[in-house]
Amino acid sequence: MANILLTRIDNRLIHGQVGVTWVNHLGANLILVANDAVANDEIRQDLMEMVVPDEIQTRFFSLDKTIKVINKAADRQLIFLVCETPEDVLKLVEGGVPIKKVNIGNMHYTDGKKQISSTVSVDEIDLDAFRKLRDLGVELEIRRVPDEKVEVDINKFL
């Protein structure tokens, strides 16, 4: 079984908080971005890799490829899994990816979404995905950085 230390939802995917702060806190040696668009976009991959220390590996897989290969990960791979949306995480869990905990770090506000914390805005589609994840036994938390307390209990919105 894959050694997934944490899964994070962050619509920026890899940036300073992910590439340095969270990786160091978790002790991860691999950041796996599961995102269909980025899996085929070398420019975005290169930009994201710029903030990751050299000793940390990165992978950019489509959701389907992640589902197919995640359980072939070597025991030495300590994986920090990063996704863009709750729907992406739900697809992974329903596809058999062993995700136990999801950190909700950043979901930008757009029309039709309501802000539920300083960095997280959701719509009914997002909330439905969170409900399904919760019902599948996945722990959910909203937290920007590791040393911050959970800002808002997501469960009060579900």
C-alpha cells in the first residue's frame, strides 16, 4: 500500500507552503500532483518544481494514472499527495487510492461560492464531494500551514 502521509487540496497545487513548509513538516520525499491538466503541461510543472528542494522528488500524474500506479509506490516513498479540488480527491478515493486524511488548504473564491474560512470557498458541488469523502471515512481539516490550529470545522457545513 502507498505510504501517503497527507493529501492536500490547494488550487495552486505546488507553491512555497506546499514545496517547503508542508514537506518539511511531514517528512515527505515525494510530492505527487494528481491533476489532469498539469499532467500534460510541462511549463506549469517546471514552474512548480522551482519551489521544491532538490532532494524532494515530484511527479505529475493524471487522476487515472494516479489510481493505476499509486499502490506500486516503493515503501521508501513518503508521499505528499496534492490535488486541486475535492472532486479530484473523491475520484481518487473511489478509485481505490488509500487516502485517510485531507488537508483543505486553499480553494479560491469564484462566483457562486461562499467563503467558509479565510482561504477556502465552496459551492454545493464541493460540499457534496466533502460529504461523500466524510462518509467514506476520510478525515477532513481546514488548515493553511502545519503550525496553525484548524481554523474552521468543515463538518459544520456538511
